[in-house]
Amino acid sequence: MVLPEEVSPNGTTTALSKVSIRARVRGVLKEQHFQEVGDVTASQLLFVIEEDPFQAELDKAKAQHAITEAALEQAKLSKTREVATAQLAFDTAQ
């Protein structure tokens, strides 16, 4: 007759691979889409961060871009006018 052997080891176990999940940008966390002890997959949505500050910064950058584009167009028109005036003066002088 074989008696079953029962073992009660002392100690703790650790996971084979453990990672810290952190957001790449600073912001106010609105939602968390994973559980602390669960698995996650590639391209899975993990966090939702409040987007208002980022949208405001984007709007500011777009406005600055529009201002710069307008200044560039104005400079092109001004240069065209200057070249035409100089050409007319040159032609008149000849």
C-alpha cells in the first residue's frame, strides 16, 4: 500500500514576468481599462486621460500655424509688389 505524500512548503512565489504600466504623458486619469492582476494584450486600451489640456494646446498650435501662414503669404505678396515696382522703375529708367 502506497500512502499519499503531502507537502506544505514555506515561502512566497513571484510571477515569471512582471511589468509596470504607466502612461506616457502626464494628465488626469479618467478611466482605467485593465485589472491589476489580469492579462493585457498588445494594442489594448489601458488608460483614458483627460483630453482638455491637450486639445487646448493643439488649438493654440493650429492658431499659431494659421498666423504664420498668413504672415508668409503677406510677405510673398509684399515681395511680389516690391519686385514689380523695381522692374517698372528699371524699365522707365531705360
